[in-house]
Amino acid sequence: MKKYYIMNEDLMLRETKRFMSYRVGIVLSIALMIFIIPSALTPKEVMAPLIVNSVDTVYVSEHDTTPLTKDNLWLFINQCEIQFPDVVFQQFMGETNHLKSKSCLIANNLGGFKVEPSDRYEATYHIKGVKYLSHLVFPTWKHCVMHYKEFQKANFDKKPRNYYRFLKSQGYAESPLYINLLKSIDVPDSIKK
């Protein structure tokens, strides 16, 4: 066994090699931090590609985190220029038990959508092939509102005089009390600003 207090050339050489390897490591680390890491951290390469869906001129990120509130829902219904916004708001409240149902909270399905849309739809916003309790699943609640806009565009060209009758013709009013339920839901004046 060698004793470390003896200084010979072999020990001195080893110390020099060890010292040089530390210096090379430090220089490489500094070069890595200055030149390579900043170029690798450009926002385009670090972030996953942002998927954006649109309805006319409304753009929504696939990872939108806007909380689902009555105010936000009303604003987005109007931003999408959905026809008969009062009735659609009532419908969303009725279908989701005032935004509390499992299909709303888990599947982001506000409209009670169950059937895969036909090819008449210009765009679809649900997650294809995925259902929750027989309801379509949407990435966010805003995608469901955008889907509703497509539902309206695909199913009538002109404004019907009675939107409740239109809903009945589309199979929404299976219960004879459905229309009465919707009419009983008030759209608060405070959100109609």
C-alpha cells in the first residue's frame, strides 16, 4: 500500500492529471451553459406544439384553462356568435344541472352531446372515439361551445321563429317537460352586460 505523504513523480503526475481533468470539465460546463443550453431553450423547441381550434374568428388553445363559470360561459357563447344565446345558455344549464353534472365536469360536455357528428359539420371539436357515460368528451368546455356552434350551422340555415321547437325537432326534448325546464331557467341580468 502506498503512503500518501511520500512525494514521488508518479504521485505528482496523477495529481496533475486529476487537476487537468477538473479544469477541462469546468471549461466544458461553462461552454455548455453559455452556448448550447440557451440555443436549446428557445420557446419554439421547449414548448410542445400549440394546437389551436377555431370557429370563424374564435381561437381556443387545446390547453385552455379558463374556469367554467356562468359569466365565462355567457361571454363565450356570445363571442362565438351562437344564435339564440339565451336559450342555449338555458340549455347548457339544464343539461349540466347548472354546471355540476359529471358529464360537464369530467367530459366538458355542456350540451348533452352523445352522437358523433356527421360529415355535414365543418369541424368537430370532441375527442374522437372517447365517450364518458355515453357522452362525447371535449378537451375543454370552450370546445363544447364551439361544437354547439357547428351543430347550429349544420342543422339549420335560417333562424327558426321558435328555437324551442327546433330543439324538439333535433331530438333534444325527449321528455315532455324539457322545454318547460329550459324556460324555467333564468339568464341572470348581471351576466348579460
